[in-house]
Amino acid sequence: MKPEPTLSHSYSDPHPYPAGVAWQDGQYIPVSEAKISVLDYGFLHSDATYDTVHVWDGAFFRLDAHIERFLAGVERLRMTLPVSAGEIREILHGCVALSGHRRAYVEMICTRGAAPYFSRDPRAAVNRFLAFAVPYGSVASDEQMRRGLHVSVTDVTRIPPGSVDPRIKNYHWLDLIGGLFEAYDRGGETALLLDGAGNIAEGPGFNVFSVRGGALLTPAAGVLRGITRRTVMEICHELGLHVDEGAVSPEALRGSDEVFITSTAGGIMPVTRIDRHDVNDGEVGPITETIRRTYWQWHTDPRFIEEVSYPSPQA
Ligand code: PLP
């Protein structure tokens, strides 16, 4: 006979987590204890939006822009946040300060929540907000940053904008994850996905830029409007470099002088090989280097940063 199932009251989570602090239901808690219900539509249907901002050397970078994009996503999904924009800012500062991380990856999340009696009507759900800060992480390793990433252009099509509005930062990642596995099978380190017309869209957590003849081009449609992408455009404006949004075919990308990808998780990351072929001479290009340098210089520019007040160490 099978033993009767019993409820374990001494359950301890066997999974390792990075050290960090989360905020949930009015409390700061260790990130390992932050939970959403299995009945939350955020989990069951990916019915959620989020944003990720980073803290670099004790200061948030472009926090306003990240909160603004998050609030726009919440509104487009017809969700109602249980906290104000001011409270979000305070909560994110609190998570980072309590975590002690001077370089942090910070997420704010709104899920549809669960509906009483498991109603199928999303309007019946009570929307939830949570946030957390963990150590900073990057798409590219230190070595990849130095020598450039090796990328595969996959046959996977990014979820079309007519299905999911890509301006809303979302967890619909099965296409991106499928692309990553396809890239690994082909010897790539990360993936680029196509749009419905067969042009380059974006990759798992990043936008892409092509540099040719001193001018830059980035996909116009079907992509998240990345804050790093926007920062690159502003840097180009300041440096007097021409940048366009438009269609980028895989052939055009392969024929670029330089290619780089952009993300809050890593900043400006050079790509030196596409589908086993070197981009140009296979070296990190000078325009990529200049933009990367300026991007990190902007991390000390009062126009873009907001210092975190960490608790003073106990005597
Ligand atoms: N595209 C996708 C699908 C993303 O998830 C992300 C970030 O996570 C990006 C692009 C880059 O956006 P950002 O520069 O705001 O980090």
C-alpha cells in the first residue's frame, strides 16, 4: 500500500539562490523566501510585466527611465499596481541598501495575480507587485567582453508584435530559450532571432546594433525598446555618430564592420563572430569601444545616476 501523503511543515527549499533581498507584501525578506503562488496567472500564463535596472558602484543607472517603462507596461496590460511610482523607487532603494550589493541586478515585477475561485476572467485577479536585488549579472562573461561574443542567427522567429506587444517587457521567453538551444547546437554562445520578414529582431535579453561605414543601424520593429539601446542612441547623438532604426537582414549583419549587443545585463557587448564567420577582422571594433567607454563614463554622470544610501556598518 502506498503511504498516505502528509503535509511537510519543515519544508526547506533545496535550490541554491544568489544572495539578495526582496520586497513582497510590505516586507523586505531574503530573496530565497520571495514567492508567488502557483495559482498566480503570472506563473500559469506568463501574465506579468517587469523591468530590470542595474546598480553600478552604489548608484542606480537611469532608474527613472526603467520605472517609466515599467508603468507603461502595467498600463498597457490593464493592471493596477498596489504601490505608487514613488513607493516603487523607495522599495528598490530599500532592496539594494539592505542587500549591501554595490553592483546589483534589480527587478520590479507586476503579476496578474490569482482570481478568487480560479475565475477565467483576468479582471477578477488581484494584481501583485514584488521586487528584488541580487548581485549584478551580465549576458557576456569577462572573456566574451574582451574578445567579443560568438553569435548564431537562428531560424527561430521572435514572437510577433501582433501577438505580444514587444514594448511591454515580458516573460514570453520560449522563443528566446529555443533560439539559445539552437545557437548552442550550432556552436554559438548566444542567439539572434528573426522577425516575421526574416530580418534580425533581438536576442535573449538584448538588442543588436550593426556598424557600417561609421554609421549605426538597429532593428526598428518587433523588439523591446531597450534602455541601453536608447542610451546608445543618445551617446551617438553626443558623439556625432549617425544612427538609424530600420530593417537589418542577416546578410547585412554578417557584412557589418562591427556588431554589438546591448542590455542592462552587460551594457555594450561586442560581437566578433556570427555563424562561425568573423565580423570584419574578428577584432572588437573602435566604434564599439568608444560607445562602450562612454556608456560606462555615463555611470558617473549626475544626469543618469541616483546614489543608494547603504546602512552604515555596525560598530
Ligand atoms: N530585448 C529583450 C527581449 C530583453 O529582455 C531586454 C532586457 O532584458 C533587452 C532587449 C534589453 O533591454 P535593456 O537595455 O532595457 O536592458
